[in-house]
Amino acid sequence: MKNLKVEVVEIISRCGAGHKVGDHFFIRGEGLLEIPEGKKVCLYALNSLFPFLTAKQRQDELPEDDWIAETEILTCPDPRGLKFRVTVLE
């Protein structure tokens, strides 16, 4: 399974959890969450990202025309919240 970096790239209007642009975390290997020391991750945002992150880790197993491979920007569930960039780490 692929390693992923998830990074805050934009705050649309607000973030109740206090995230800042540049905050990030990693999804490693078989479903390990790695959060840099002293940082945090909003449980609500993480919960909304999980289905995509699981598919993104396995994008090589998906059909060639699947939208997962070409998608990298996601939003948190608050429509005035954050945008995250999901990057596959090689």
C-alpha cells in the first residue's frame, strides 16, 4: 500500500480545530496514522477523508480510468473549512 501525505493547502473561511496552511500528517503502509510531534488532526475531517485515503493507497489496483488517481484536493466536511492535498509518496 502506498504512503500518503495529507496537507492543509487552504483555509476557505475558518477551521474550528485550529489547523493552519502547511499542517500535515501521513498515512503509512497498512493503515498507520503518523502525526508530527506537537500537531493534531481534526477527527471530523479525518473521518470524512478515510474512504478516499484507503482507495488512494491502492490506486494502482483500480481501473485505469478511475477518478481516484487524478484527484488530490479534498475538503473537510465544513463547507467553510479546509482544503487538503493528498500526495502519494514513492
